[in-house]
Amino acid sequence: MQITVPASFVQLAEKFPELPIHIQMPDEPWSEQLAATTFFVPHYMSGRAGISNITRMPDLEVVQILTAGVDNVRDAIPQGVTLCNAKGVHDASTAEMAVALTLASVRGLNRFQDAQRAATWERHRYASLADQSVLLVGYGSIGMAIEERLRGFEVQITRVARVGRLLPQVFGFDELDDLIPTADVIILVVPLTQETKGMVNDHFLGLMHDGALLVNVARGPVIETEALVDALQTGRIRAALDVTDPEPLPPESPLWMLENCLITPHVGGDTNAYYPRALNLLTRNIDRYAKGLPLLNVVAGEY
């Protein structure tokens, strides 16, 4: 057994003094100790680069990533290796960002900030979020957290997931065409899969009613960027994006200059709430691994 964790989680060596825990420093040269890893935690937000050496770990059994999404690493995990994600770690922060983007867009805060920089007292009347219809596309743990935070805003919430169910009422993706035209705000919080990649296309955007707002805290490729740009340039709809395709968004992208598009640089889950929650998940899963118990948040493989 050899457990390798990022340097930011050095506390784990203190929590488990009896376990062989290696603290990996950034840009650490390859070593026999790394090669012997059986439980590997890549650096946060390191993506594909963070797991580039796992094929050099012949005894590897578990990869525990620190993001909820696994779309950028899943196909690189060797056969027989268990992949665990960080479900629950980013729920609160990402839900806050979804609500913040929604409120900022609905109430025109970006326009007021532009006026502030120009020292201009400009009054504009915007809609209230109250009484609006919100379509939550994606109803996993983050979708549930968004719903919980929206309850106090007196909105009507409609839930959508890949497969519909009755309790609570959740509509399926196959019903989206009927639901999109009824929504004032559409919040995307789906995982990136073959089914969801490009799901927001010309057809989807064309079904949104005039003045509707699209909020994306899922993954950039869920939206076809060119289609979104075309729709926004008409001025018919608005968007608030914490994720884009590509990332980072290049300076020449027309999205930057559109007044009806609010952009944040994929920071929804990156707050001070991250570390203690990630530490708690790692503590629990390392303890379970050492005791031979079923692991938490398994998304591929078995352990």
C-alpha cells in the first residue's frame, strides 16, 4: 500500500501516521515512491496532466480526483483501477455561483458596475427574480443544492434529469422541448457526457423565449459556443457563464464584448469551502481504503 496525496493535504500524514502516505510536491521528479502508488490523489484542477503518469504506477488501485466532473480523465483511467470523484465537495460553492450569476444577470448588476466605473448615476429597471420560472437542467447533488438556495426567492422550479421520475417530480431530457419555452431562467448543471455535449444548440436556444436567461455552471462543451454567440448577438436572450468552450476563453471571443453575457472564469467551486470539505472526503476514503471497506463516490471500476 502506498498513498500519494498533493502537498496541500499534508495534514493527512498527521491524521494517519501509521499509513505510508507520500506528500507529492508540485513538479516533483519521478521516483520509486511515486511508482509504488496504490491510492493516488492528483492535484486539484490538474485535469489530464495530473494523471499523466498513472500508467507508470503498476500497482495502482484507486484514483481519487478532487472535482465532481470526471469527463476529462475518465477514459484515461486504466482497466481495473477504481475512479472516485469529489461529489459533495463543491455543491455549496457551485450552487452559490449559480444563484449569484442568476441574480446578477436578472438585476443587471454588470451594467450598474460599468456605470459605477464611469461615475455615472444610471437608473434602469430590471425584472425581479421573484415569480420567475426556473428550469434546472441536471438534478444531482449540485442541482439539489441550487434548488435549496432558490427556495427563498419565490420562484417556480422545474427539475430535469436524464431520466424522469415522480418523487420528487423530475422531467426527462426527452421532455425538454416542451419545457424550455416556459422557462425564464435555465440553469445547466449536467455532467459532460456524450449525451449532454452540445445539447444546447441552435434548436435548444431557439426554443427559449425572448428575454430568457441561460446560466451554465456545468461544463463549457454542454453549449455549442457558435450557436450561443449567434443567439446572443440578436439580443433576444441573455447568458451567464462560469464555464466556456474553450477554456480559458480566448481574448478574441465575441462573448467577452456582449452586454447580455456575464462571464466568470470557472471559479464556481473554488472557494474557501473547498479545502475542509475535500480534506474530509480524503480522510474518509483513505480510512476506508486502509480498512478494505467500500469507497465513497465511486464512478468507475469497483473497490
